[in-house]
Amino acid sequence: MVTTVRHALPASLSIFALTVAGLICLPLAFVTYQALSAGAAVWTRLWNTRIPELLVNTGSLALGVSAGTLLLGISLAWLVVRYEFPARRFWEWALVLPLAMPTYVLAYIYTYLLGIGGPVEQAWQTWAGPDARIFPPHSLSGATLVMTLDTFPFVYLLSRAALMNFNVAFEEVAQACGVSRLQTWLRVTLPLMRPAIVAGLSLVVLYVVSDFGAVSLLRFQTFTYAVYQQVSGRYDHAAAASLSLLLVLLALLFLVAERWFRQQSRFYQTTGRYRAPARKALPPWSAWLSTAYAASVFGASFGMPAWLLIKWSLAALEDGALDARFLGFIANSLLLSGSAATLAIVIGAPLAYAASRRPSKLHLLCSQAVYAGYVLPGPVGALALLVLVSHLAPFWYGTILVLVTAYVLHFLPAGLQTMEPALQQVTPNLEEAARSLGYGPAGTLRTVTLPLIRGGCIAAWVLMFLQCMKELPATLLLRPVGYDTLAVRVWLEASEEYYQLAAPSALLIVAMTIPAILLLVSKDWRAA
């Protein structure tokens, strides 16, 4: 009887993994098929009217944000790791908090700050004259500023980790050979940091090209915004699928280029003598200048936006703008996010177990195929799911089941990235000991493995829950009529420039995200 169970579980596990991988790849396959099936007239029209503009705008935004995040991320990481200055310990973790601010929240904050007659323009006119103007938020400059302030912590975190593990003996040898400090940084330090910088930059670029919230509020035409317009405004699914395929190809092209660039790195720390970097005390003026720099970046990316959200939320509360409908938005967000995160854990745990404990070619292929849902940007995945459901399961159309499915398809890879390392940290000897005592694979999984990876599953659930709370494009396209979430209310109110009405929902999203971000990155801070 035990032998039957032992053979049944691997077989059922393989079938389960293959089924899940096939279902998750279905939207990507459908988008590809629909785009390739579009007539030549569709492609000609898109090329003559949209594609060149979208390529220029998306590429320019990605290039500008990349330059900005490299400048901010590397310089701030260098400061907090190599130098001692006032409030350094505070800035070290505070500079991560912008990750808690969704891009669409930061976009609507800067629409107010940089808009005509806004505080920044008023201050600029006081200094430069009444006719002076600054760049408008609804422009490439505005979108670049917002996305840079929101994504620089990716580069900062990975650069900081690389610098903390850096062996300063290499720099000392170079300087002993007569190399200047600048040349040492360019020829020794920077090459050894390159893998971490490239990894952070890849996260930034993929985040930028797939973002919808900021570019939609700033009315800046990129591929994701154009896909949403084709679906929601023109109902042209063929054109939307064609633009979606181009966006996916751009993302894949960047991933291939990033992998090739990383393989070109031939710099390793091979010596057995390791010396951790020691922080240097800065002169008073330099120390306060460094503090002012860190405070300025923090204030622009998190401090000022958070203060405005609190101010507007209190004003909305005094005006009685918060009623029972607001509680309904909270309930909808919690129900959708909790359901999606729980379902993703139920689906992801067997996949993680198959890839970790039974790493056959089939299981590894299924594990990699699951990431197809992450490759599809929000509007693209929502478009594919919308058309598939309308054709294959029309009775599900317009229900929250479709929305929960979209969340799971898109955010399941984020959960797998947390559950798989948790499984790999559990020694197989414990499971073998349980089997020697008469437990079958199912019993061993239930009584030994799952209790040991409970922490990883909880972290994965929290991560996916928060991602679902902030999700916007799929919710806009797939939600039932009148079924609004906190993210949707922020977008709807901010689109009409009702800043006070949008603030409570935005503030609640940020407040719920902060503890999880601090928890998830605290592992990096233990070495500080």
C-alpha cells in the first residue's frame, strides 16, 4: 500500500505541474497567436500611426530612468557603506521606503506638485519671475522623474550589498601601484560591482517598460498605456495583441542582452584574504552635505508624498468624504488580494516541491514556464485573459474569479522565488527519516516538509498579497461593474485631479506595504 502511494505522488505531481504550466503559458501563447493572425492592414496602420512613437517614448523613458537610478542608487550606496555622516543609519533603511509608494501614487502627487499653479511652479516663479515655467508633469521629463524616484532603491539595495561584501584589499593594491582614486574606482571597484548593478538595472528597466499606473496618469504614451487604450477605448483586440507582442519581444530582447552582458563579466574575488570596508569619517561640511543629499532624495521620493497623503487624508476625513463606500473598497481589496495570495500558495507549493525535491527535466521546465505570467505586463495579461474567458468560459466573464486568476497568473512567480529557497534550506535527510518510519510521500510532506517551510510560505503569501493590493491595470480591465478596489479608486480620483479623495486609499496602500518591505529587506541590514 505504501509503495502505491510512493509511485502515485510523483505521477500526480508531474501531471499537476504540467497542467499549471500549460494554463499559465496559455495567455502568452494566445497573445502571440492573435498578434500573428492580425492582417497586414492592422500592422501597417499601427506602424504608420503608433509603433514608432511608442518605441521612441518607451525607449527614451527606459534610458532616462536607467541613467537616473544608476546615479542615485550607486552614489547613495557608496555614501552609506563607505562614509560616516549624521543620521547614516536612518538613511540606510529609509532610502528603501520609496518601494512602498506605488508608481501611480507618486505620479498623482507630482501631477499636483509640478502642475500649473502648483507649489513647485509658484516657488520657481518667486525666484525666476512670474512668467517662468518648469517642465510639465505630463511629459517625458515628468514620467522620468517619477519613475526614477520610485525605482532607484532596486539599484541602491543591490549596489549596497555588493559594496558591503567588497574586499578593499584590491583597492589598496591598486593605489599602492600608483593608480589614482578615480581610476581605482573605475578599473577595480566598478567592475567588481558590475553584476549587482546590472541585476538592479534589469529590474528597473523591466519595471519601467511594464508600468501602467504612472504613464496612464501622466498621459505619456508607452506600449502598456497604448494596449490599455486599444482594449478599453477602441475595443480593438487585434491591435492590442500586436502591440502586446512587440512589448513582450522588447522585454525578452532586454533579458537576453542582460544575460549576455552579465556573462561578459570576468572579474572575481579569488583571494582568500578578505577585508571588509571601513567607514571613513567625513569633514563637517562634507558630512552635512551628504546628509542633505540623502534627505533630499528621501524627501522627494517618499517624505513629501507621504506628508501630502496624510494632509489630504485628514482633510477628507474632516469633510466627511469617507463613508461606507470606502470600507467597501477596503473589503474588496482584502478579499481579492487574500484570495489570490492563498490560491497562489496552494498552486505554488507543489510546483516548488517538484522543482526542489524532484528536479527532473519536466519539473524544471514547468517551473520555468510558470514565469511566462510574469513576462506579460499587466494590461497584456489582462487582455489575453479577457479574450480567452469570453470565448472559452463566458459564464465567468465579469466575475471576480477572472480577476483572482489574473492576479495568480501574474504574481505566482514572485511567490515561487520565496518558497523554493525555503525548501532548499530543508535537508532531505529529515524527509528520508520520516519515510524510514513508515510515512509515505504525502504524509512526509504534510507532517515534516510543510511545517518546516511555513515561514517561507508566509513570506510568499505576504509578498503576493501586497503585490495584488497595488495591482492596477488588470483590475481596471477585468473587475466587475462597480467593483472598485483601493488602487482603482486612487487611479479614478487622481485622473480627475481629486487629490483629497484619492489620498486615503493611497495612504492605506502605502501604510500596509511599509512593514512588509522592511521585513523582506531586513536580511540585508543585519550585516550593517
